[in-house]
Amino acid sequence: MSIESMRIIMNGLIERLHPQLPGSALGDVLDQLIYLVDDNGSDLIQVCREWVRSRDFRRVDAALSLSEAFLFNTRNELETELRAVAEKWPELAPKVTKILSDWDQVNPS
């Protein structure tokens, strides 16, 4: 499967998500997909990174709901990207804080 195939799949999921559900409703599905795909979720994580950088609240919300992997490889990169999200959408700030806290627990300094 290529990154483009995963992008099509994930865009299809978010576009078909019931309109009254938040993007975060896809979190468990995305977490499961990490373990089901042949690349251990690397393409899925790349698409989630794209979503975090997008202007689509629902996609950002879905990407931040991923709990089985961190979207970025360093805390600095994670913090830089997610702080921008929290500034743009303050309602996502608690998720950003939780993700950064989870990073610190898994990767103590």
C-alpha cells in the first residue's frame, strides 16, 4: 500500500463519519489500523501529520485522538506542531497538553 492509498482510505473515513460525530470518534479506528496495516502505521501517521497541519478542525481532532503512537519523533517537533494547533483551536489545548504529558511519561528527560 502506498501513502496515497492510505490518504484515500483515511479521507474516506473522515468524510463518511456521521456529521454529528466529532473527528475524535475515529481515534480508536485509527489506533487499530496501526496494527492491521503492513507498514505498522507509518503511512497512517504521516497522513495524521498532514491532518494536524491542515485547516480542517475535524481532521485535526481525529489526528490528535491517536493514542497508540506519537505523531512526531521528537518532543520539540511535537510541541512546536501541537502548540500551533492549540493556538488556532483553544478547545483542543487539553488534548495537546495530554499528548505532551504522555510523551514526558514515556520519554523522561
